[in-house]
Amino acid sequence: MLSQESIFIGANKQTQVSDLEETTKVVAYGAGKTIALWKSMDTSHHGVFKTLKGHTAEVTCVRFVKGTDMMVSASEDFEVRVWNFPKLREGHMDEVECIQVIKHHKHTITVFAVLKNLLVVGCADGSISVWSFIEDQYVLQEEFSVQKGVFPLCLSMHEIEKTQFILAIGGTNVNVFIYSLVSNSEGVSKLEFATKLEGHEDWIKSLVFRETVPGDYLLASGSQDRYIRLWRIRTNEKIDTSEEDEKKLTLLSNKIYKFDISADVHVAINFEALIMGHDDWISSLQWHKTKLQLLTSTADTAVMVWEPDTISGIWICSSRLGELSSKGASTATGSSGGFWSCIWFTHDGKDVILTNGKTGSWRIWTSTDGLLWDQELGITGATKSVTDVAWSIDGNYLLSTSLDQTTRLFAEWKYETSGVERKTPSWCEMARPQIHGYDMLCVEPISNTRFVSGGDEKILRSFDEPKAVAQLLQKFSGIKTEHNGDLPDSAALPALGLSNKATTDVDENESDDDPDARETAETKNISSELIDELLTPPLEDQLQRHTLWPEIEKLYGHGYEISCIDVSPDRKLIATACKSNNAQHAVIRLFDAENWNQLPQVLPFHNLTITKLRFSKDNRYLLSVSRDRLWSLWERNFDNNSFVLRSFKEKPHSRIIWDADWVPLAKGLAFITASRDKTLKFWRLSKEDEATSVELENSIRFSEPVTSISVHKDLYNEKVLLAVGFESGAIRILSYTESFNDITEIDWAITPADKINRLRWSNLVENGKLLLGVGSADTSTRIYSLNISTFKD
């Protein structure tokens, strides 16, 4: 049976993309077009355990409905979805169903607020709709616009009295708009504009209410003007009747905004405090549940905790987490690039802060006293389409590339620091070898300590594993590296640079005068010390700065973006191709993997982009498939590494051929092609003298386009084992003897939500299981395991 081992998927760059289910401490967050569920306090660190499919575009908002077993999500697909967790009250969230899809809106849903039986939705066309939960579904009650040209960016509701609410709206305007609302089980009976709060100088990004005592509330508003404003809200007898000072400065205005929700509920709002200290936009605000403290996350890479001084009452920063921001800092230079949403809760007597950054990763800080904070291991994942995955030669770790301009390394966390095996091993991101300035498209290992990658840069780059990462992999995964002494210590990426520089290349005297060299030398020392001190796999800031692999060579020759790479099984040749719309550039270029020289021969045949290159298991043949619907077969001369075109077919497929792979040699020379025409085809090679012929032996048609395949290197019960990926994200496991046969189809609930870009079997067989790596356009990297016993009989 095939089971899910791990999911790596980053959070979307939205300010209201995440929420906490308080009973189970499960975090739900938008991840591409899916909603990822993560047990944030899981000590076994298994990360995301489920992704919910249904939305067809990026998820923008996620909120649990407090006191119920429901969750609401919204997306750029204009839909609002309501989810039900039937076993939530028993402490389980494995089962979930979508119970309602609201298709009322005609534009992207930018924000919503949910409280009790009310749902308020803000749309990118400026409209705001109010819904009541009646008879197990949300029913539309009201729809309005705040002001012409104002688009909602944040909403917050609070119940002032039973059935009587205040609705605060912020958006592309400097004012906070306040509405009064009366609602009961039968729907909304009253909705009125109450007032607008003035003072901010830029768009409002976050609003959050807090009740201090009954009848006395605080509203915090965060803006792109870098300021946080606190507003005091009082009702009935709590209202301050002292006279207003009209001469006071507008910035610190004590103007009182008064209105009535009903005949019995009177409300007064006045400006309370101005919080300054951030250097960039305020993205998210959260109040502490029991203490008068405010958490802020911002685009300046800082997370701050604010509280009033006990003597003066002035709001001061009591804790600052994250990193010091710098001018020009970006993901490519190692900066986290700011934070988007934040979550604050208590667990086992500790305060816990979670926040997601621009790299898609989640960071965790915990504190017992609210003053000293410890950073703990969070979760990581790509934020854009995962374009390629490749296992190391021995199958111990998985490499992935993504359009988010990173190459990541995942390995199983098997050992504690003492060398004792963990009770429940889990997969973690152990290194980020490449943080680039171009979208990454393909990767292939040359050895267990060396790989080559390509992307939109038109060149290929090769990397060597640094000693620091080798020690880290041995410490936590038990992966031993030969010739460890020959490896560079570590690597660093100079500011505004694209090439990772080995720290062993830095001369100590040179580092005194050269700032870049000095920075690299410092990184070397930090990286070496970090490995010994780490109690867990590296944290997000360590992944960005201290797990880079040094670049050893650039390979030039192509005129356009690299589309695919393959390395011959004997590790001597690298074959590459680039994007092309003509025969001139749709050629295969070959490089010597030992001296990096480009071979003089260029292999022309195709007319459009070559989508996949695959060397045969015996190193003799090179197979290419292309967007031009053709495949070509080249034979290698081992004496001079030249190639001769041996075979091709005029119309092997009727649509783009996305992928191809060779079958194990024990089954004879044969390969399989996968196409957008929804077919797999099995081709058999026969050789007589110098002639090589290829004939179609069998084919199978599916109900949707096939986008990726991977054939396992071994036969099982004399059967070829292959994994097949589809355009919808579905995955099937097939066998082949004289025809294709289904072994199993992976459960729809645990497959990706978008096109499978790459499937790869690991060479490693452990505990009777085979591992399958998957890269998908839904931004996820996934690892599945298949029990050998399911197909050996």
C-alpha cells in the first residue's frame, strides 16, 4: 500500500492566510491553491499532514469559526468554501469535507471575517457582503461598498452586546470605517455606517479587537504608514463624558466618535495610543489572550511584542524577534524578506508565536516568561511551482528545484544529537544549496556530493557539498560522506551576487581588505560552529545563510533558458537542452562531467523545446523527447564520446511528449514515453549489426494528459514498476510485463492539487519500502512510500 511520508509546501504571501484551531493547535494556511494543515505542537516534527483541495487559484484567507467544527477559506478563484471537521471535538482533524461553496462573487476575495453565525466577505471590486449561517449554510443578507475607490484589505468584528456587533473595515484608504450590525439566528436585522476613524497616513492592512473589561474595548489598526494606532471603544456607562480639546494636534487627536447600535447600546470611540518603531509596512496584528500585549509582524523582517509601560503607560517594545532589516535585503541575499501573517497562543504554560515569511517557511518562538524567546524548528516549503526533483545516487536525500528560485535538500531526521535513533523519524529540509536570482527548472546529481542545476539563466551551475552540510547530514540522518577532508568547509553568497563562493577560497589576509571576502570568512566560522551546537535540523534563518553549497563551475553554450538535464549513469557525461521555438536552438549539448569541457559535437534533430533527456542504464543510448511530438535515439561511441542518431519515429504521439524513461536492463533495451495525448507507450529496441530499430510494443490510454513518469531501476516479480503522474495531480502506480497493469492509484485526498511536474523513485530500499519523490505545480514537494509486499506476489 502506498502511504504519504512527508509534504513540504510554503505559505502564500497574504496577511490573513493562516489561522489556529485552538483545541488541537492545528494551523491551517493557504499554500498555493490548497489549504495545508499542520500540527504546530507536534514534537515528532512531521510537518504538514494534509492539504485540502477544491480551490482553483491561490488561497487568500483562512479562518476557523470559533466554537464550531467549521473552517472558512477564500481564494482568487472568487469562491468562498466552508469546511467541516466531523471529528474535531474528539481532537482529530484527519477527516474533512467541504459542505458549501459560495460562488456569489465576481472578483478575487481579498479578506473576510467570521464570528458566531456571521460571515463578512471583502472582494477586490470593493464590495462587502454579509452572510448569516442559517440551516447549515451561509445565506446572503446584505451587500454594500464602503466608499467609491476603496477596496477592503482587512475586516474585524466584535460582539459588543448579545446579537449586537461592531464591524471595522480597513483598505485602500487612510481611514478605518466602522459599521454597527445587529444579527440573530434569523439573520441580519440592521447594518449601518457608524463613523470613520482618522489618523493613519496610508492604507490599512490589519485590524484586531480586544476586550479589556465588559463595555471597554481596544481596536488596534496597522497601516502601511508603519504605525499602529490603538482606539479605545466604550459603551453605555463606560463612555467618558469629559469635554474634547479641539486645539489638540490631529496626530494625537482626542476626538470622540459617538454612535448608537440600538436604543440600548451607545458607543464612543477615541484615539488611545500611537505605536512607532517599525521600519516597513505593518502586515498583521494579534492580541494576547490573557495579557495586555500586542504582537505585530511586518515587512521589515521584525516580529515585535508591545505592551504599556507600568509607570508611564506608554506602549514600548518588550520583545523583538526576527532579523534586523537592511536596505536592499532580499531573499536572494539571504534575508527573510519580511513576515506576512502571525499567530499567538499558549501551550503547556508557554507563549508560542508563529509567523510565515516571504520564503514560505514558518518560524516558531516559545517563551515561559514573555521576555526570553527560544526559536524552534518550524516547517519549510516552496512558494511556487516545484519544477524538478532528483534523489542522490544512493537515494539518501532528495533535491528539488522551484520557480521560487531555490534548490532544496530534504533528508530523513533519524538521529538525536546523542546518536540515539528517534522513535518517529521525520523528513526535514536539511539544506538550501542554491538561493538564486533566476527561476530554477531542473536538477540532477553527478555524485552523492555534487549536482548540476539549470534555470532561466541560460547556463548550468555545478555545486559541491560543503563539509558543514556533510557533517549535518551525518549527525541527523546518518549519511556518511567519503573523502570528507576534500570538501570545502562551507559557502556564502556575496551581496548582489549569484555565485556561491567556497569559504576555503578566502585568504585570511585578503579578508582584511575585501568586505565580500570578510563576510565569506565570517560565514565559514559561523557555519562550522553551528553544526556542533544544533539540537535539531537547521532553522529557517540557518538554512538561508549557512547551508549553501559552493559553486564549482558554470557551463555555457545555450542561447535560451535551460529546460532539462541528465547525467549518464557512469557519471561522465552531462546532456542538456534549452527552451526553443526553432531547430537552431532545439539541440542537445554535451559536457564532460570530469573536466567541465563542452564536447565539440552538438546533437540537432528537434524543432521545439526538448522536454526530457534520458541516458539508458548501460550508458549507450541517449533518448530525447520534445514539444514537437517526436523522440530521437542517439547511440554513444565510448572511444570519443561522439553520438550517432540511430532511430526516430515520424508521429509517435499526437501531442507534446512530456516525459520518458528507460526500463531495467533485465527486461531488455526498452523505454516508455508519456504524452499530453493521454497515452503511455512502450518501445522495444532491437539491434542487428550496426542497425538499431525501435518498435511500439504496447500502449495504454488514460482519461487525462500524462505529464511525468518514473521507472524503478529494479524489476519486482519480473515486472517493470512505474509511477505515472497526471495533469490534475493524480498519481498511479503501474506494472508492465507484456502489457500495462494497474497496481494502485494513490488516494485523491493525498495527491497534489495541480500538474505533476516530476516523479522520481529512490534507489534506496529501506524496511521493505520504496520511496517516491514528487514535484508538483501546486508548489509542493512530496515523498510517498510503497510497501514492496503489495506487488511482489
